[in-house]
Amino acid sequence: MRIARRSVRYVWATTTLLWMLLSELVQANIGDYLTRTQIALERRDETHANRLMRDLFANYNKDVRPVFNYSDTVNITMHLWFKQVLKVDEIDQILTIYCWTEEFWNDQFLRWDPQDYGGLTVIHLPIDKVWRPDILVYNNADMNVRENELSTNAVLNYTGGVLLFRAVITKITCNLDMTYFPFDKQVCSMMFASWSYDGGKVTIKPKGTKNNLEYYIENTEWKLENFGFKANEKYYDCCPEPYYDVTYSFVLERNPSYYILNLIIPSVFITIVTMVGFFTPYSSTGENTEKGGRKLCQHVVRCRMNGGLEYHDTCNHVESVDMPSTLLLPGNHNRSVRKRGGLKESNFRLSSSSSDESTDSCLSAPMASSLRRIIVTLDRIDDKLDKERLQRTIEKEWEQLARVIERVLMILFIFGTVLFALYMLQSTEHQLLNID
């Protein structure tokens, strides 16, 4: 009887335990099933692009160079479209340029099978989500690079290829040679390279096309010519590793029409007026002095009021040869210098002094006194006439000297003007760019 009771209790306990285990197992399976069902339903409503983005960037680190083997190199292909020359600052030696750039590289961490994502082969995503090479313009004159760059999306394909288009307004430094202004040509360049990665980590090379001016917008003052590019491998003193860069070089030729109308033609007229002034006789009334001063003021005001003309401008400096002569010569020919030694004595005075004794004996005292006063007056008039004749003679001598100086200055002015014109109008040939 006792054995039967124990058996019943044992069976009941075992049955209860099994029931509890079965209940837990059923609940777990049902919960797991419901969870899987819910996930399946959610994934059914999720787009392939969202699922791809979630899977790609689950463990992605954009701060790490995108290679599985750290010794591998990231190869970057660079292409530049020259859009427009916005501004040329001759004083600060800076060019403001608007351009488009294309950069392509392969990210080994961002690859997928299109069959797993509904045949999706390309996605567009913000560039801040992926690794980006630190490609900069080495001769950039503006440190706020990101502020002048239009933020665009990157194009990612299933093989890991990343394509980035950028629209950039950049300021570059350029050695502007103003020797032949306004008939000058300027040779400038833009060097693109990685700022921190050496050639063992990142390489950069130009895209195999030369159609860089397809979208170029012409500038009214500057003509773009001889555009080319070249890949370089350089070694610096700081590091033994090579560094790669792509240098885009171009030549800008100035359109001189604006300066011809506003500078050269007025300067030619001023030069002609100056030459005519050499043949104009100087007078004591000061017309030439007024003409020279007025011409000088007009010349200075014209050169200073023209906003595009600065310290390097050619404002016909040969004209300075004529200005001092125009202002000084009128005063020279009017100068008078007293002759050294005694002047010729008046014959009238000698004759009058020799005849005083003879007249005194035969004339009365009142008559002799009146005659003496007349003789003294005539003597003074004769002295005054002699002085005036001497003054005119001296003035003529100085006027002749002034004319000689004027002719010498005229020859120097014409000679200098011709040499200056030949120097400015000679053709200037720039070295052609070597385009590989």
C-alpha cells in the first residue's frame, strides 16, 4: 500500500515537472516564432536601400583607410573641369577660380552582392558617411576650404567604387609678372595632392582625358589657353617616402582693349601734346607753365582714378622728362645777369664834358645852368636806354640758351618715347606647357 502511494506521488511529480518543462518550451518557441515573424514582416516592408545601408555601415569606421591589408594602397583618380576665372588680384598675387573636380577610389569595406538587395548596384549617400581622402590644393591662398565647397553626395557602386563630384571656388597663389602690362601673359598652376598620406598609402593620378574646358565660361579680360596637367612623384626633406600629386597648369592672356582705350590712347595724345609744346615759343605770360602744370595734374588724376591701375601700371613715365623743362624753362629765359667790367661810355657824355669849358666862357650864367640841366637829363635818358638795350641783349642770350636746352630735351624725350614704345609693343612669348 505504501509502495503504491509512493509510486503515485512519483508519477504525479514527474508529470508536473514534465508539464512545466513542456509549457516553458512551448512559450519559448511561440515567442521566438513571433519575434521572427515580426522581423520578417518589418523586413518585408523595408526597402532594399535601407537594408543595404544598415548592413554596410553596421561595423564601418570612416576614419580608417578602406583596405583589408594595411600595406595596400588606395589609388585615387582625379579629374578637373575648369569653369571660370572669377578674379585676378595683381597686388596680392591671387587668382580666384571656379572649378569642378571628380575623385574616384575603391572602398574595400563597402561591397555587396546585388542579388541580395533586389538587384541594387548603385546608391547615393552623404560623403561624410564614408572615408574620404584629404586631397587639397597645395597652393591655396584661402584656409577656409570647406566654406567655399559645395557639399554633394558620393556615388557608391557594389564593387566598392566611390565617385565624388565637387564644385569648388578656390583662391590660388600665382607669380604674376607685370613687366609687359597690359600685353602680359600669366602662367599659373593648381597642385592637388594628399596632405597627410604618402605614396605608400595613397596615390593620385589624372584621368586619361584632356577635355577639361568643356564647360568653361569665357572671361572678358582674360583668355585661357594652353591648359594641361601632369602627374608628379616628389620627395621631400621631411620624409623618405614619395608623395604623388597632379598639377594642372594654364596660361592666362590679358585682353588689352580696356587699357588701350583708357590708358594707352590718352597717353599717346599727351605725348603728342608734349612734343608740340617743344615747338611752342616760351613767353613771359606763362602760358606754357600753365599748360605744363595742367597737363601734369590731368595725368596724375587719370592714373589714380582708374581703379584697375596700381603701383605696377605704366602711366607713360617718360613724360617726366618734359614736365620739369616745361615748368622751369620759362623762368630761365627771363633772367638777366649784369656784365662784368665797365660798359661802353656815352659819346654824348664825353663830348658834353669836353665842351663845358668852351660854353662856359661864351654863355651867360642862367643859360649855362639851363644847358647843364638839359645835358644831365639827356645823359640819364641815354643811360636808361643803354640799360634797356643791355637787358634785352641778356634776355635774348638766355632765351637762346633755353632754346638749346629745349631742343636737347626734345631729342631726349622723343628718343625715350620711341624706345619705351618699342619695349612695350614687342611680342612676348611664354614657354609652352609640357603636357604628358
